[in-house]
Amino acid sequence: MPSPDQHLPYRGRFAPSPTGPLHFGSLVAAVASYLQARSKDGQWVLRIEDLDPPRESPGAAGDIIQTLLQHGFEPSEPVLWQSERLKLYEAAVDELLARGIAYRCSCTRKELQARALPGRMGPIYPGTCRERTAHSGKSRSVRVRTDASPIEFSDALQGSNTCRLESEVGDYLIRRGDGLIAYHLAVVVDDHAQGITEVVRGTDLLDSTPAQIHLQQTLGLDTPDYMHIPVAVNRQGKKLSKQTGAVPVDSQKPATNLLSCLQFLRQDPPEGLESEPLQTIWDWAIGQWWPAQLAGHSNIATPAHFEQERRT
């Protein structure tokens, strides 16, 4: 499906999961998405992807929102919470089941690990339950059917991408075995509902894009443009996260943090900009935003002061 009409007003988004405080890698993604939207005189919305309670940290969502505000982000509309939209996701699952495009699956993770080959999004589902008519009463997972047709898209920074989902991913989950809605379905439903015209996010989600485009096509939704920016990695080359030693962003140093993000994003901020008011920093960054500086980069090292040694 083609990209949205280029005459539509630009709408971008930042959609963090509240698994902990905002760290440098997440702030970089927020800054890039915000600059892309504002440089196009567009709108920027904030979505909290709180669909996985076991992984969420108490108070993290509020902390993330407050940190963004303290750094000068100005969302164009009220925050959207995925936890308040479960009926919409379930309706999409029901539609796909009714059309025979999705099916119930009773395979366990242990069974898949024993049988499946590794793929772009984890184990490639071998199709065990595709034609199965009887399932365990405890089975709550649902998978969407894939085929051999190539999913093709051109990323603004990473170039042309092609994926044959059936052989490289397999039929993927849209509702997990614990009953929780899978990320791919929720993000597609919400990007459509919020009118997102371009998705700006890290390269760690590049391999998820074909599955999301497949769902957009299956549900008859427009496909936004995509820009996957480099992710921040530690000295061992691992994505910055709580597990790899990321420290929370210090909200008392917003100017310093923004300058670090701009340097990470190869925007070459001038000396002395850090001492200017936040709005001046944003005005400079929006006016000078040139994402092409990041073309072809999949990851970039994290500034040392945003990383800490893991204690053993």
C-alpha cells in the first residue's frame, strides 16, 4: 500500500513503554521524532504503550511524561494510553479471526524453541496450528497468516528493505498466550487512529516493520513513511537499556542532555548553545535539522556520562 498522501499534514509520534525512567537512548528517539515533526511544521503526539503490566515499573509513565516536559517537548494533543484502548485491539483480532486471516494457536514457547529456526523477529513459526481445528481450552494466543509475497519499503535512512514473512518470520502473534495484545497489532491500530504520517524510531525496530506493514495491508490501513535512526549502544555494542547499564536522564540538566542528543544525531551544535534557554536550543535544532547525516548508521556509541558500569 502506498505511503499517505504527501499533502496531508505531517504527524509524528513518540511511543515509549513505561518499563523504567527515560534513559539517553529513549531521549534520542524522542528528540529525533520531535525535530522531524517540527521541522516540517507538523504535529507531534505522545503515546504511552502500557500493554505489558509484568514489565512495567510503577510510576514510570508519569516520570517519562514529566521528563519530556522538563526538556521542552510540547505534545500537540493529550497523551494516548494503550491500556485504555483494549476493546479496539480485541475488535481487530476478532475481525482477522472472522476473515480466516488469523487463527488460534496452542503452541508453547518451549515447543517453538525446540522446533523453530531463528528468524528476523525470533523463532520462525513452523505453522503447527495453521490447520488445526481443536485447541486446548487454555490457549489464548492468536497468529496472523503470512505468505511468500515480499513486503518492500524504503526507509528514509536505512534504504530499501525486503522481507518474505512466511520464510523469514512465520505466522506471528497478534495476541500472546497470556492474553495480552501483541505490540505489532496495537501499534498499527494506533498509528492509523492517530493519523501518523511518518514513524521515526530506532533501528532495533527495523525488522519489525515488515510485519506491521503486512497488518496495515491486511486491515486496509495506510502505511506511513519510516525513518529508523541509529540506536545508542554501550561499549560492548549492546543497545542502551536498564539491563545494559543505562542511567536515567537527569531532568535537572535538560540543556546538557539536549546538546548530547544533538551531537549523537550528528547535528554539530555550535559552542555556547548549551548556555542558551531551552527554547533557543530547540529553535536552532529545528531550523538546522538534517537527518541525512545519519544515513546508513545502525548504531552509535553512547556518551560516557549516560552509561554506567554494571556491578557484579
